[in-house]
Amino acid sequence: MTALARWRAGAFVAMTAGALLPLILAQWARGRYERALAAREATAAAAYLTIVTPPPPAGRGAGYDLPQLLIRARALEELPGFSGRFEIYHATAPLVHATAPPLPAATLQRLRREVAVRWTGDAALAPLLDRDGWDVVGAVAARPATRTWPISLWSLGALLLLLVAGGQTVGAIGKPRHAWRQNFRPYAVVAVLFGVAVFAEVRGAAGDATDRWLYDTRLLMQEAAARIPEIRSAPAGLTTLARGAEIVPGDSGPAAAWRRAADGVPTAAVAVRLAPGRWVELRARPGEAGTAGWLAVVLGLAALGPLGALIAAWSTASAPRPRRETVAAWGFLAPSALHLAAFSFVPLLLVLYVSVHRWSPIEPTRAFVALANYGHVVRDPLVWSALGRTLLYALYVPVSMALALGLAVLIGGRRRSGAATPLLRALFLLPCASSVVAVALVWQWMYHPDFGLINHLLTRAGLGPVNWLGDPKTALLAVMLVSVWIQLGYQLTVFLAGLRAIPQAYLDAARVDGANAWQRFWRVTFPLLAPVTLFVLVTGIIGAFQVFALVMVLTGGGPLGATDVIVHRIYQTGWELLQFGEASALALLLFAVLFGATWAQLKLLDRRVEYA
């Protein structure tokens, strides 16, 4: 087999996988929704029997009147419009179908221990509790519905188009590039359409399962209200029938289920008639509301075919050696790329998603609110105050840069370099290399108003002690001083590297021309340090806007919010107020501010940053 034939065979295998895997996934998802529906209907049927079955004659326990239970069970099987497929057991004996196999005693004992829905074979078993809700006296077995036709007509049509386009693309591999591209582009478009069609099928299966549960539960509620008149005036007694749903007062409505958003939360609902003029509304979370993730999965599987064809075409068009080098390069880049995707791109997408939802761990629903979180953040005066304090705090960056540049010139000159220079660099770099929490705890002790080192020295000098961290007027300044001390060593190291990169010949030529030390620094050294200066300034501003640990340990955002910077405000919004939607919106706004500030600095200084 030639190399071209092997690559075409590989592309054909990828095309087949891209066509079959989405269909297999859709079939699995449909079965998953059917199984979830069977489990919910088994629970609802068990609750219905508990409500409508009378107790046994007086003095015979908290179970059920067995003849009446038998009647109710068989009536449930014959209920018009009911789609559930049930077998009801009293102890281990079947009640609906007399010829059905009995429930294994071990299964009944396990239900009594777990008191939860469990699967046995192809049936979901829900425990049938006694009227007091203490003991399991039987079980309700519900089987999921089976479908004979595994694919819809839309998906079938998209599949046929996909196979035709894929076959043409595979056949064009090895031909001139323009001919191959003419076939690849329609193939990629058809793959996307096929993925969307399969996703629509999955979404439709989820919505259909929700609708059938609503219809069946409505029938059970109406049947219970017909048999127990007291329920008509007190529908709260039906809540056990609708676990995971909500029963609210309502008006007459259409027989079909409908979708609408209640306070930003999508709901599926049906109108339930309990008595003449007595209506309630049964609401549940629509199954299709949780299918967004399926779209990415299905599109990814459908893209296997075009991706395989693209790799095969590239492999046949390139020489073996460059191809091996490219594959090796991507092999080395793959771990870093996966790390970047997992810990940067995925969290960014999650933040984007959370920012447009009302997301709180104490709320059961996460309503879509569009840009409402951004509006709340922009109108919040605390956010603007925190942003102003952050801008004020960032002023430490030019101060620390000036000190670092001066120290770098003093200790980093070529003629002044000696044995003490590496030691000085290490001492200055030590605070930056140390833990921020440890450094903050040391400075917290030094700032202590009673026995801190700084106030002790001030007292010895005849000055009164200062409550550095407890006074709103000095708290932010105290944090800025610590930041200068931490960042000084890092900035000094970068400036020293920049000074080492300046050719000595430039300085010698300036000295020959009669330039003094200041003129050599201002006319030669500082202009050549412009890329390094820009790098230190940009990274310093970004770090200043992201300060959190230092503020959290030193002041906790106080006193009276004097050190409540923007990241601390994000933390308080998310973890103290439990408003993760607004916190995510604020984080994205911070990203926009940092991006704008960095872009403005790069444009104003008009220099290309070079990383050493």
C-alpha cells in the first residue's frame, strides 16, 4: 500500500468515526433521558399509591388494604393517556401482571436498607413506603420506553450529505491544493450541520422526556384529586407526586406543556385541573436546559472527519523531514498547550458563562440574566471606590521602579562589580522570593501599634506611635510601603540584566566626548533601557491591580474599607456575599481595565518589549 493510500484510508476511518460517534452518543443520551424519566415516574407512581390507597382495617398496621392496592395498581395500568410501563409489587408479589416474575427478596431487602430508587436489569425500582413513611412494603418498577427508529429524518439527511462530502474530500487527498480545498470547505460546513442536527435530536429527547413526565404526573394528580376530594382544596398534599417540581396556584390553560422564563429561570409547565374552577400549575426544570454541553461534545466528534482529512492532506503535501519536525514540535508543545487550555481558556469560558447568570451556591436555580450582573457592578459605588483605591495603590510602582533603577546603577556598573554584588542582589531579591503571607505577617508585627519595631523606633526618636494598619489615613500607605519592599528586588534584577545588555562601547564613547555621569545615564543608559522599563512598568501595574494576599493578611480590606482594592472586592462579592455572577462580571471588567491600561502604555511609549 502506498503512502497516499494509507493516508486516504486513515482519513476514511476518521470520516466514519465522525459520522458514527455522534449518532452513538445521541442514542446513549436518549437512553439516559428515558432511564431518568422511568425513575421519576416510578417515584411518582409510588407516591400516588400512597395517597389514594386506603389503610387496612383498624388494628392491622400502617400498610395498605391489599385488595384496594390491587385495584389501584391495575387502574393505574389502564389510566387513559398514561405512558408509563409499570409493575407494582406488594412485598415480592406482582399486582399488575399476575404472570410476572416475583421481586427477589434480596432486592426488596436492599430497597428497605437504601430507601432510594435503584436499577435492576432494565427497570427502575422505587420503594413503596407504608402510609407512615417508615417501612418499605413493596416496590414500583418502571421500564424506559424503547424506540425502534434510532435517527431522525433531519439527522439522516445530514448524515447522507456528510458521507457524500466526506467521500469527495477523501478522494481529493493528494490532488493539487486548490482542488482539495474546494472539497474540504463544504465537508467542514456539512460536518457542523450534522453536529447541530444530532444535538437538536438530543435536545428534543430531553424536552420530550420532560413533557411526558409532566403529562403523566398531571394525570396522577387529577386522578388523586378525583379519588380524594380533600386534596382539591389542599393541593399541598400532592407535593410527593412531583418531587423536583413545583405546584403553584394557576389558571386554566392549554393541554400541551409550555415553556417560559420565571425570574430568568427557564421552566416547563402544564395546567392541572383538580376540580371545576380549581386549577394549579405544575412546573419543572426543562430537560433541554441542561443540554448545552452536548453541543460542544457532538460538534467535536463530528469534526473528527474534517480534522482527519486535513491532517492527511497536509501529510501528503509536505516533505517527510519538515513533517517530522512539525510533529515533534507540536509534541513538545502539547503539554503546555493542554495546561494553558485547562487552566486559562476553560476558566475564562466558565467566568463568561457565570457572569451572565444569577449564580449562587445557596440558590437551587441559576437563572440567565444577560448583562444584569454587569449593570449591578457598574452602578455599585463600592466597586468604583475599590477601583480608585487600586489606582492609588498602583502609584507605588513608579516609586519602586525609581529606587530599583538607582540601586541597579549603583551596584551594577561593570567597574563596580565585585564579590559583594551577587550577595547584594540575593539580599534584595529575597523578599520577592519569599511567601507573601510570611512577609505580610512579619510586617504586621512591625506595624503593630504597641510593640511593633517601627513604632518602637519612632518612640525612641521622640515621635509618637502611629497606628499604621488601624488608621484609614495610613493603612493604604503602609501596604504600599510593603509592596515597594517586596518588588524592589525583582525590579532591581531586571534592571541589572538590562544594564548588562548595554554595550560598554557606548558609555566609553560618551565619556570620550566629555559627558559626565549624569549625562551618560540620561543620554545613553536610560534610552537604551526603555524596553526594560516598559516591561517593568507594565508587569508592575498588572501586579498592583491583582494584589490580594498582602491586603487580606495585613488589613482584611479595612479599616473602614480603606484598603478594599478591586480584587478584594471580587473576593467579598463572590465568597462573602455568595454572588458569583456579579463577581465574575467584576473580574471580566478588571480584565478589560488591565487590557486597556497595558495597550495604552504600549502605544504611548511606542516601544517593543524585549524579554530577556
